[in-house]
Amino acid sequence: MKNELIKKFNLKKLMNKDYLKEFYISKSSYENKRLFSNVYYLLEKKEIFPFHKMKSYSTWQYCMGNKALLHIIKGLNKIKTIILGDDIKNGEQLMYITEPNTWFCAQSTENGLYDFSFFIHFISPSYLEEEDEFGTYNKIIKEIPNYKDFAKKYSCKKEKYRFSEKDYSVKNYD
């Protein structure tokens, strides 16, 4: 199923074992920025999408696969964990919105029938690579100094990742 999704939606490998494709960017804009963009996002089983923050609202909508953990830093030494999945009777959420300038990361769980978690990621205003900040250990440990192992596990190894618009984005917006 994972390989079928990667092929069907033309997902491109991002960092480790995660894949994405920006499939829609709004035609409308405000102050020279598109209003929103939508991204298909697939995270392989047990893989981590490390801490980062954007200047936009970020909505994660669970579609299929294993549940995923979304970790959000909510203040000094405060971490909120959301379980994204379809078992709403047991507290899982189908969707979660992070505020602009909020550190967050995701991890696909190992429990489940699939070897992936699949989402649609809505970003408003639209995603701009230059506004995406990755959370290296030195940045994250300042936010959660009491959680050194957690910070190390979910931090980025590099300061910046470069994505090719040709590979990851819709070429024609209009």
C-alpha cells in the first residue's frame, strides 16, 4: 500500500523515510503570499519528522495507515502530544492545528497494520521554504531543557533542508 501511495501521488523522498508532494497552492493571495497550500505527506513506520516551525498555521489531517504522534512544544518544558488516528473513542484525533511559530514534530507509530502513516498537511498562509525553521538540538534544548533525550531524539541533524520546487511542488499555480 505504501508504494502504491508513493507512486499514485508522485511523492518524493524528503529527509529519511518520509515523502511529500505539494499538490495544491491557492490562486488567491494576500500581501504577496498565497492563502494556503496542501501537501500529501507519508511517514514510514517508526520514522520521525524532526522539530521545525513555520510562520503559518499547520493543519495535519490523518488519512490512513498507522496512527502518528504529533509533539508540540507549548512553552518552557511543556510538551503536548497528540495522537493522530481514527480511533476517536480512545482520544485519537483526525486533525490537529498548530499555531504559527510553534515547534512541532511527528512520528509514525510501530503499532498497526501498515508500514506508514499518511496525511494531508494544510498550510495557511502558503508554505514558503525560507520561512521554515528546523529545530537543531541547540535550539530545541533551550525550549525543553528538562527533556534532553527527547530533544536529541526529535531534533534536526542539519540547520536547513533544501527542497526542489521542481520535485515537490505544483509547477503552475493558476
